[in-house]
Amino acid sequence: MSCRTRADIARRAWVACPACDAARHCATCADHRTCGEHWRHLIAGNGPVLHLQCPGCTHTWSLDTRPGLPHRGGGTSCP
Ligand SMILES: [Zn+2]
Ligand SMILES: [Zn+2]
């Protein structure tokens, strides 16, 4: 467990917004790096569940980061 997370970084999360797709064509985001333009506000974190808000469309949602869920690895079954 690391307690050295900086506050400015702790309030950001680089996850895809389910409401808009602003980062779709961004190479930085596609590479899963910390993009300076496309990030979400990390409002709160209750254990494995994160509460996020998209600065672009103001959509708020919660994300369950527990392992073993189908979205693990971000695999899309495109033929
Ligand atoms: Zn959005
Ligand atoms: Zn980006």
C-alpha cells in the first residue's frame, strides 16, 4: 500500500467516459498514458468503487475496480 500519492494526481483518473468518447482518437489515451487533456475528476473512492465525473460532459458515474470483472484488460471482442 502506498500512501505517497500526490493530491493533484489523486484527484484524476484516466478512464473512459461512458457518456462521451472525447478521447477516442487520442494517441496518448490509446496508449493508456496519463493524458494532459483527457482525464476525469475523481470525486470519491469507496474501496474498489470510484466515483468519477467527466469534465467534458459533466456525466457522473461509479466504477468498480475489483479484479475478476469482465471489463478487466479492456478487451473488446471485435472480430
Ligand atoms: Zn464525458
Ligand atoms: Zn487524451
